[in-house]
Amino acid sequence: MAKTILDIKGLRKTYGIHEVLKGVDCAVQEGEVISIIGSSGSGKTTLLRCVNMLEEFQGGTINLDGEEIGYRVDGASRRRKSEKEIARQRALTGMAFQQFNLFPHMSAAENVMLGLVKVKKMTNPEARAIAERWLDRVGLAARANHYPGQLSGGQQQRVAIARAIAMSPRLMLFDEVTSALDPELVGEVLQVIKGLAADGMTMLLVTHEMRFAYEVSSRVIFMNQGVICEEGDPKEMFVRPKTERLAEFLKTSSFN
């Protein structure tokens, strides 16, 4: 039986009086690729950001690889963990964002090396060897010494993915990683993610690429207004949606 890497129970997130996540329950098994779909404002990105504590959450628990994330919960008492402990826990996940967030004054290899040297305390030669291996894995071995300004959007996103994966996370999070790209560059990034899925990497990804979600996902989660409205095998969900809301969403999406 596969190990549960991520276990979310009763997750609640509010901004003022607006409740964005309304008691979300979700579990991710080792090696699973789960796509989160849904219309804008349904809580997809907020869910990812809570998992690696880029957002605080007001209720529920997140357990990642056997650790309670972000807070200590003892009965009715709930306290935020120290920033040092949260930083360590954050390193259990890798995250690729819509924006690439590369340092423009550093080469592709140096961007990938940075976390390995600063966080994992590797020597420059050790970090360089890992950076080159992952840049080769995402098809950018020949661009290792190029600066972000010398790379296309798709290439920059692949560097960002290599940077996250080089840290050996237990769970990889992708937040609409193709949304800032020109249409002709989308395929090269999705191909990298497909390769990682084939390698057995555990992934949770928010995407609006329905055909991609259909092809690559072990499971799909459809969120609507802060709750999980439907989840299951993409081959079943996309062809025979159980809820009217998912059927409506798929009609207006890129899946056909």
C-alpha cells in the first residue's frame, strides 16, 4: 500500500470575512499526480500556498510526510511554529509558480545552485554537479551558463522547475506554470512535467490545461467555491461528470 505523503483535514482559510477554503479534506499518496481544476477564485492556488505555508490558515491540519505543518495543535490550543521550523518544513516541498522568479544576475546553473549552497550547505562543485544534472533533465544542458534574459519564457520556467526539484522535495507543487507562457511554449514545459510524472514524482498541480490533466493525472480534484466538489479518475470525471457544476465547467474549458 502506498504511503500517504500529504494529508489535509478540515482546512479553512479566510481573508477577513471572506472564507476561501471551507473545510477541505485531501490526501496524496506517494507517486500520485493530482491535478486541481476549477474556475478562478475557487481556492486552488490558496490550497497549494497553505501546504507550504506561504499562506497562514485558520483551521484544520496539514500533515506532510508525517509532520504537522505550520502549527502545533494540542486540543483547542493552536500555535504557529517558529520561523526556523517552518523554513525547514517548507523545504519538504518544491514549488513552481506562474512567474519564474529567477535571479536575473545569475546564470541558469547559479539559480539552481543557490538553494543547494545556502540551504543544504553543499560546496559549489557539489551543487554545480546537481544543477547540471537537472538542467540536462529538463533539456537545458546547453543553456547552463545563460542568464534569464537570454532564455525564452519556456526555458526560464524549466530552469525554475529544475531549481525546485534539485532540492529533493518530498512533494512538488505546480501553480499554473504555463499561464504566463506564449501558447507555443506551453508544450515544452508540460513535457517536462510528464517526464517527472513518469519517474514517479509525487505532484500536486493547479492547471487550466484540461487535456494535460486528463492525460497525466492519477486523480483530479475539482474545486468550486472553496470546497472539493468532485474528485476521481480523470478518465471517468471528464467523460461522465457526476455533478452539474463540473459538467458546466468542462463545457467552457479547453477540454474537448
